[in-house]
Amino acid sequence: ELGWISKVYVNRPAVVRHAEQIKKWKTLKGNWQAAWLLKAVTCIDLTTLSGDDTPSNVRRLCFKAKHPIREDLLKALDMHDKGITVGAVCVYPARVTDAVNALKAAGCNIPVASVAAGFPSGQTPLETKLAEIKLAVEYGATEIDIVISRSLVLTGQWDGLYEEIRQCRKACGEAHMKTILATGELGSLANVYKASMIAMMAGSDFIKTSTGKEVENATFPVGIVMMRAIKEYYWQTGNKVGFKPAGGIRTAKEAITWLMLVKEELGVEWLTPQLFRLGASSLLGDIEQQIFYHVTGSYPLQHELAMA
Amino acid sequence: GNTVLVLCPPEAAPPLLYLAELSGDGGALPPGALNVVTGPFPDLCRSLRAHPGVAAVTFLGTTQVPEVQALAWGSPCRGPRAGWARGGRVVVVVLDSADLDGAAAAIVGAFPWGGCVVLAQEGVLAPLERRLRARLGGLRVGDPLDPGTDVGPLPPAVPHPEGLLGVPWPAGSSCVCVSPPSQVFQPLLPPGDRFYPPTLITGVAPTSRCLREPAAGPVLVLLPVRSPGEAVAVASGLPLTATAAVWAQDVTTALDTAERLPQGLVWLNALNLLDPSGGCAGGAEETTLEEALREFGRPPWEQPPKPEEPLSPEEAVPDPEDTELAGAVLAARAAAPGWGRLPGASRARGLRGAAAALGGTRGTPGGNDGDNGRLQEALLRWAAHAEQMGGAVQEVPGGRALVTRRPLGVVGVAWSWPRPLSLELLPPALALGNSVVVVAPPGAAGAALRLRKALVAAGLPGGALAVLPGGSRGSGAKLARHHPDGLWLCGADTDWTSALSVPRVWGVPERVLGASGLDPPLGATRELELRCTRPHCLWVPAGAP
């Protein structure tokens, strides 16, 4: 529906002003903060996307994914039997097999997400992108995070972008697809809105802000614009598409602010791992520290919490 | 530098009394600088008015207190000076190239207490309404001290909006009371009838009561318009509006609409941003900080008038007939828009031409060379002013404010001082784009006619200047009853009922033009500039950090 794209207007100063307001929201304390933090933990996609990933550190990550918070802390909060695990584990395609095996060894069914389609730059031919997706699915990934070609957005080739994402969707098959928009490289908030709409129209299950490797990753103005696009798409078609901010979220306070923002812009139904994920690696450590503080009253030493 | 006495009704008293108490503690203000008196309102106002020690009176709060204003009214020329009431509604114009999410977020986030009227272009009416409903549904009503509340109770002594909205609706309109929806956990409306849920009203027209009388309380009215031009027309027709906002991404349309809106402060793609230093719109409707300071201060050449001294000798001078006045004001009103919209350079050319034409008539019988010379000089000086009246650009939080001054429209001058009319009073009003209707004693009629002829010959429209013989003390009231946009009283007087219809009334001090033979005093030029024009502030948000 190219007609929707031509009428998109986004006023950047107004969005930035709205984002500034968010930082002034009252912070949560006590039991409510702990509850929101645990909710955030269940929405995390625990990620390791480095050049030096090997089976050993992927295995360590998968075990941490199964036990994100130390047992006795969860017992103190009376949440030890609620099955608190992270939302997914996110790795490069070459490490998908290791992740799947490690999770099987740990004895849980946390999904494995794989990045694909020329991550992180997306500047590879479409055939190799599709081949990469198919292989990742074969190796056992049940979620695929694809990357769009920013050049198509910057040159306004909306038809081309739609076609590309649609073919990736077909290549994913049964797997759940997240489309990474790489918003830091799209140039303007209006482009972010338009790219979100095209991605949703082409069949994405989630739209994701960034790869985590750009200069500017997930910021509140970009998140607000993407969430408004999701809401508009829901009003037009009745389909709920999920949202994932990724990159640059390091503190527990930021995680809670993102959750509050989702609640304000999209509503409570979006606050579940099926419709909201946080792409992060060191965030889990900070959340665990905050929970440790809530339970014991003091901050932990480095060895007191398990390394991810 | 003034001492202040605040009169307020008992319901509004607690915060003011607390403020007075705090300012006395620790010597923040010397004793007697800030005084607060509460009590039965009408009687206190009467005593205030009669007290000789009071120099100026101003009003705060809603504007629907005509009885109070009537009681405290004094002549603009003597007795306490009356300031204009502050406050009014916000008009938000949303055009089809607007960021609808941004507009809805700003409207609901700001939620101005005086009420808000949203004029949306038809193409975007439905999406905007849906977004407004979604956001209003998320507002929490509750205890104002609880940080989680968005909307508190109605202020004391404010009439409950239900009375205003309980009027039967025309068929097909909907009054939506948006209470907190059940999906979000929110406490129910707290007990007590001072809480009112955020309300969105659609399907009404400018004839409906909720538009004619602003309701205090969280009430939003949504009206469709067909085009930016129609939005400007509807916005101009709404009573009691103080500020406006234009939402459009198309820069040409946005700037053009903002330019044509009559409200004194217009935000572009923003809402309710205020300059904490009070620079371009010191919280009041249609005044800037400079004018607000003039309300509470007196230039050195202006003597405080003695209350009991008669302004001008009682003369039995016949005033012009109502029909004559009506005709003159009508002609002036017809000429004013065209003349006011010309660029300053064109107006300057007209005035210079008139000055040249006057120079040619030197030495004719009845003309006084000295006076003619002064008039020519005034015309030339104000022609130069007209060319240079640009405005100011002020840095404000989040952007820039372009502050310009616009002509008032039709300025009526009622002269009843014993000396003949000083024609140098007229060039300022003309140069800055107004049309002038003068009522003055017949003594200066000849010179006035010559001036008028010279102006028309130089290209001004015929209605731009009209001089009618008259000049009794009541001529001010007579002129006011024909609704000019500004009224200058030189010795004449006017009563409250007539003056209510005129937005700007000025009691002209005798020395503003300078004593005979001397130059005008320092600061008089700026005073005249401010009195012929009203401010227009366009708030343009600058790029994001």
C-alpha cells in the first residue's frame, strides 16, 4: 500500500521533546521495581555477536540464559518456580549449532535467534542473504533477525525494499522473522516510519531498531516513531507486530523506561516476550545487580554473580 | 517597584495567603510590600476603586467577571489604570501535512486548563480523533499531590463544566466522556464533585455553547475545517482565545497560516511552550514584557493625573451624529486591511508623498508655517519608522521566537483638550498601518482637511483618515460604541460598557508630543509605537539537539 507511505509526516523536534519528557517520569522503587525488572529479564534476547565467539563462550551464555538470576535471589522474591528465563539467545549463523546443542544440554526450550542477511551492513547480494537465512533455519534457529538494505531506503525504492523483505520472509519459512531497520543509518525519522511500515507490510513479526554496531543505536525518539508505526499498522490491519530496541541499553533503569514507554505508546498487551524484546548483553548483569540490591540491601562483589 | 494589594474571593485565598506569609518570613519582601485581602468580592472592589491611594488595577483569573471589572473601572485618564484580564483558550490548527501523533501527544500532554479547541482539516480528522481518544484514555485523574496523577480536581470557585455541557446536543453529535478505561488499572474517579474526567467533544459547531463560553476543566473540542483559510476564519471567530498552535510539515502553508491567525502568540508544531523570562508573551493575552512593564510603571514625562481635577473644560460642543461616526468608522474599517498589509516601504512612500504635497501649500491662508513644518517633520520621521519596523528575534527554550508588531486596525482618537488638535499625533498611527477616525474641536479642521487631501493624493485610501467635528468630554464614549480596535483619549472620557468592546484604550498623557516648541520627550516614540500596534509572536522550534 504505497499510499500509506506517501502521507507520512514526522516532526522531529516534537518527538524529541516528547522523549525528553519521558526521562522525567517518576522512577519505581521497591517491589514494583523488582517486578518490572523480572519482566524485563523475560524479554531479553541475550546476545553475543563478536568476531571471537567460539563454542565455549556460546555455551556459557546459553547456561546463563537458562538461569539469568541467581536461584536464592529468586527464592527470596518467591519467583523461583515461575520459569524465569530470558526470551531468546541471539548468535551469528556459524554459532547456531553450538547454541542449540548447549541449550539442549541445559534442558530448556529457549529459542535460538540467528542474525542473517549480511549482518551487520546488509551490503551483500540478495542470493547470499537468502542462502544464509535458509542455512540458519536448517541449523536450528527458530528466530531470524534480518538486516535491510539501507541504500533502498535512502534512495526511496520502497517497492524494492518490500520485495527484498518479502523474499526473506519466504526463506525463513516457519521461523519467526525480525527486521532490523538500522535506524541510525536511515537519515530521518520519516524514513524510519516509512521503513517500519514497509517491513510490517512485507510480513515481519518484529521490527528492530538497530544492529548494535552503528554509531547511534536505540534511542527514545526512534523508538517512539517505530511504536507509533506499529500502532497505526494495528489500527489499519488488526495485526500486532512486535518491537525490539537493541544496542546501547546497558542499565536497568533504561530497561524499565523502555517498558514504560511501550506501555504508554502501545499498551499493556505488548508487554510480553511475544511482542517485545530487548536486545542486550551486559544489561542482564546490571538487572541482576539491582535485584541483588533489592533483596540483600547491598551491591554484590564481582564473584557473587555468575558471568554470562 | 510597586506595592501590591491582592483582592481575592475566599475560595481562592489559601495559596495567596500562604505566599504572603512566606514572603514576609525571613525578610524576602519588606512588610507591606505584598498584602492579601480576602472577603466579599463586590463590596471590596468598590472600596478599592474609591481609595485615593490606588494607582493601577489589574485582573487575574477567568475573564467572565464583568461585574467585578465594572466596579473597579476608572477612567483611563485618571484614577486607577485598569489592566486587561489575562487568560483564554488555545486554538490548535492541525492541517493535512501534520505529524498527527506528535500533535495528539502535545495536545494531551499539555492539556491547557482554559480549554482547547482543535481545528482539524477534514482529511485528518478521523485519524487525529482516534489518537486523541487513545491518549485521553490513558490519563489518570486523582489527588494532585500524587505524582502519578495527570489531571487534578477543578480549581476552587470554577463552575462545574457539566452545567455548560448539559445543553441538549444537536442530533448526530457525540459528547464523549472519556473516563479511564478498564484495561488500565486506575482508581475510579475520586469522590467529590470537583473531579471531572478528561472530555473530548466532537460533532458540535461554532453555535454550540461549549465554544461560545470556554469551560474551565479538561475539555477538548474538535471541529473539522476544509482548508487552512477556513481554519483561520473559524479561529478568528472564536471568542476568548489567547494563543494558537499550527501543526503542519509543509513549511509554506504552516508559516502562512501562522501569519494570518489573529492570536498574539502562535506556536509552530509545538504547544504550550512558555518563555520563563516572560519575554515574548508574558503570560498575558496580547502583551509583551515591555507592555506589561508599562502597565506597572510610568514614564517620567507622564504626570499622575489628579483624580478630582476635571480633564477638560465642560463645553457644550455638539458631538457628531451616530450615523456620521458609523459611516466614518465603516470607511476606516474598509481601508484598514489593505493599508495595514502593505509593506512598510510602501506606507513610507505614501507618507513622504503627503509631506511633499503639504510643503507645496505653504503660505495659504489659515495655515501656520510653524505647525505645518512640524507636521511635515513628523510625517517624514514616521515614514522612516515604518520602513524600519522589523521586529525582534528572541532565543527561547527549544527554538526562536519572531516577535513582530501588527497594526491594530481602526484607531479612534477623541480629543477634547482646550487646545487645537495636534496633527503630529496622527502620523504614528498611519505609518504603522492603521486607519484613524478623529473627533476634535473645529479649530483645526482646515489643517486636518489639508492633511487628508495630501494623504489621498499620495496614494492612501480615502477612509484612512477621517476628522469629525466634536470634542465634548463624552465623545470618547460615543466613539467607543462604534467598536474601533483602539481608542486614544485626549481629555475625553469613556464609561466601562462602551470601553468593553474596544481591545485597547489609552489615556494619552498631555506631554507625549512634547510641550509647544520642544521636541517630544525621550521614550515617547516607543510609547506611540507600542500604542498603535499589537504584538504577534511566532514561536519556531529549532532543530533537535
